[in-house]
Amino acid sequence: MLLDTPSLYFRAFYGVPESITAPDGTPVNAVRGLIDMIATLVRGHSPAELVATMDADWRPAFRVAAIPSYKAHRVAQGDAEQVPDTLVPQIAVIQDVLDALGIARLEAPGYEADDVIGTLTHRAAGAVEIVTGDRDLFQLVDDRRPVRVLYTARGVRNLQVVDEAFVTAKYGIPGRAYGDFAVLRGDPSDGLPGVAGVGEKTAAALITRFGTLEALLEALDAGVTEGFPAGSRTRLAAARDYLRAAPAVVKVAHDAPLPAADLSLPAAPRDPEALVALADRWGLDGPLNRLLPALAG
């Protein structure tokens, strides 16, 4: 089980009231919410291995070089991400808690959590479950292994299981074609423009017809005119430079440099004394007392 940890702690931050505080009054809503999410996931899915993936770089240089607008609307001062002031200090607490528990926490310099997930999925020998609220990771779905996404749009207690059939039913595309579809459609939340005038239906029709973005581009270059919805061929030709650059932004890496780590689900805390100190400092007894039995079980 691979956790898109930034996606989950942002969800916890906005889903749990900021009135949930440590003894000194510091908000710990994201910390407590994330711990409870992990407890729910472990109880419900009993993974043999669990990894909390992190963003070492929320806006990697290689993606900005390909598409300068990538996440540009979310830049605060300097090149920092816009993060609520009361969430920022909680991220360090989350990291400390994960480390004391012994839950593997992995990141790669110059890469996002999505890329860590992509790399671990590529390396995994067996089934993989990816927990995220980010549709970008639908591109990793693969029924053959299987790899599926546990999508948190409706909450961790009401997960949507995303497999190839789900992708096909929702978007009308082959189950493993989400990445190419997303390039065509674009994603305003990430500053990805897409092809002007090509919405979801046209993007789905193009991917269904040609199979892959690469095959679509080959057809354009070869002068093929059949199979293009009305008006779309001209738009695609005008966006050829974008279509060649965008896959570097949309597609998650499979080769991020990751340190060696024990991914096994810990049955007991790695550092019990540190965990007790964190629980006392931040008022985390309740959620940790729910998580620890789930890990031990």
C-alpha cells in the first residue's frame, strides 16, 4: 500500500476542525486526521507493506522546464508552495510520528510523491494499492498485476476502487490510457493547459481511436485525416509542441532514486520512547491508541 501522503494530510487538514489542538493550543488536525486515516486503511486492507510517500520537490524543475505554467498559480514567495500557515508545522510532526512508528517514509530529491509512487509501483512484484485523492495516479492502474487506486474523493471510509473498468466507465477510454487522455484534456489545478478546444469527450474519442498519444502524433505527422473529430485535427496540429512536451509533466517517473528501506508494516513502534514523547507533546494519545492495535493486528 502506497500512501500519497501530501494528498492525505491536505485532506485531513481541511476535513478535521482546526479546533483540534495540542495541549499548548497548536492545531494538530492534520496530524490526528492522518493517523486515523492510516488506522482505517490498515484495518480495512491489512497490507504487508506500507509506504508513506512524500514530496521532496512539489514543483520539479524538469516539469517546469517542459511546461512553465506547471503549478505556477500555486507558488507563494520564492518557489515555495502555498500551504496554510497552520498546516506547515504539522508536516514536521507527521514525519516524526511516521518515523517513530516505523512506517517507511520515502522521498526522492527533485521528485514529487507521485514519482515515488510510480517508481515503487514499477518495482513491485505483486499487487499494489495506491491511496490518493489525485486523479493523475489513475495512469498507474493495471488489472494484470493488479495495481489499483483507492480514491479518497468520498473519504477514506468510503473509498472508490479505481481499476481499468472504472477508468473506462468514467472516461470512455482504455483502462490504462489515463495519462495520454490527461495530456489532451489538460488540468487547470496543475496549470496544465491541454489542447485548446479539446475537452473530455473529444480527448476520449481521440485516445479510443488512436490508442496512445504517440500513435496520434504519428498520424498527424503522416498527414492522416481520418479518425479525427470535427475541427480537432487543426487544433492538435497547432498544439504539436505542447503535445510533445506535456508527457514529461503528466506521466509519473518510474526511476526516481530511492534509498533502501524496510517497507514492512511495523507490528510495533520502532521508537516507543519517541512516540510517547510525541503523543504527550502534541496530544495524540487518542489516534495513536487507535492505530497501534491496527498495526499489531
